Amino acid sequence: MSPDAKEDNTYLLDTESPAEMARLINQEHLLTQAMNGPLVGLPDPSTFHNVLDLGCGPGGWALSVAFSFPSTEVVGVDISKTMIEYANARARSQHRSNTSFSIMDITKPLNFADDSFDLVNARFLFAVLRREMWPSFVAECMRILRPGGILRLTEPVDIGVTTSPSYQHIMQLWYEASWKAGYGFSADGKTLGVSHMLPSLLRQAGMHTIQFRGHVLEVSMGTEAWIDFYRNAEVGGHQAKPFFVKMGVVTQAEIEELYQQAFVEMSSEDFRGMWHYLSVWGTK
């Protein structure tokens, strides 16, 4: 990535990091599992001819759609060269000729013609879009949607509610640090503060038939999702520590101790947790 691209990149973690790509592959799996599939809940997905995934990361969601609907053309875009190269390699290895991936900054005007897509999808942009960017982002999604097309946004309500006091403390630090950095619409920096704003953002852009669907994933010890949740916290935590310190919400020594204790607590037999998400979609 060029120096200018790094400066423009609003993603809070390192988009070119192999560790971050591995974390996102796990997170894609967790999220799609919680949603019971890539397009569950949407009206007649078989009628979608052109689908776009914004901030596609390693491409897991787009490839799932392409596999399920071979006649649908699926496009994924992301600012990360590393992610896009990996996604294109996966598409080639899986012989998904109906899928393509390209580098694009979704915080800028999108390089697509008006009325290009039947579905525009985006998930977990809470660490990408600063709060003032959301209205223009949704408006740009509206521009590239065909009349009758659907925009679906999926964002976390929380980053896990668990029995680990240390993990919960770290999540509160994340909420506070990201709020101070200009992300989310929390009233006080004590919540993630994105999911509750999605319906009004779609209405303000002129979309109609706004619908929403909640998702929940159990991440307790002994469940299938526990190890992926643990690894997500482990890899994401390693990358997030400098951000916490930079934003002044904790010292380096304090955050190291918190993570060490959190992983002990998350590895205990009595660890319990749930992760909550919300999908909101509307029609142009």
C-alpha cells in the first residue's frame, strides 16, 4: 500500500497484516454461522443478478453467495491489497468464475455506474466508517443500487457479553477508544453505538420497507464457536493494544495484564458468552 493509501485508510487495524486476514477469515465464519447463511432473511435471493460486498476482506461472504447462486455475478471490494489478492486466489482455486474482487476505498465515491446492483451488502464497518461518513456511504450505496434493489448492513450490537470480567473491561476500553477516535454513535462512549442507527440511516437515504433481523451466537466454553471467538480476541487484541494506548484509555502495562487475565478466564470450564449482531435492510 502506498503512503497516501495508508494515510487515507480509516480501518482501525492493519489491513495488510496476515494476522488480521486470518482473524477476519475466522470472523467471517462466525458471523455467517450466526446469520444461518449469507442471504438468509432476504426476499428471493435467486432473483439477484448482480451482488456487491463492500469491505469484503478475505472474500468469504462473497464466495459463499457465488457458490449458492452460480448464475449470480458477485463482486467484492476492499482497501487491502493483501485481502483482495487472497480472495481472488480463493475464487480461482474454487473455480468461482462468477466472482471477482478488486481494491477500492469504500469511504470514497465508488467506481461503479448508477443502478448497477440488485443487492449491496456490508458487514462490520463499525471500525471502518467514522460517524460522519455513514450518511454519504449509504447515499453512495443507494446510487449504485437498481430500483427495487436492496441494501443490507450488518453490525454488532456488542463484541461479546461474557462472564469474564477482564474481557468485559477490554470491551469497554474498545468502546471508549473508538468513540474518542470518532467511530460509532454512542451517547457516552460506553457502547459500540452503530446498530441502533442503521434503520434511521436507511430511511434518511430514502429507502423504504426497512426490515431488521437479530442474530446471536453462543461462544461459551464447549461450544463450536468458542475457539474461533477466543482466537478472534487473541489476534484482534494484539493489534488493538497500540490503539488503546494511543487513545489514552489505558497504559501498555495495564492492557497487557488485562489480556493475560482475560485469556485465563476465557479458557475456564465455566466461561459463558453470547455475541449479538443486527442486520438491517431496505429497498430502493
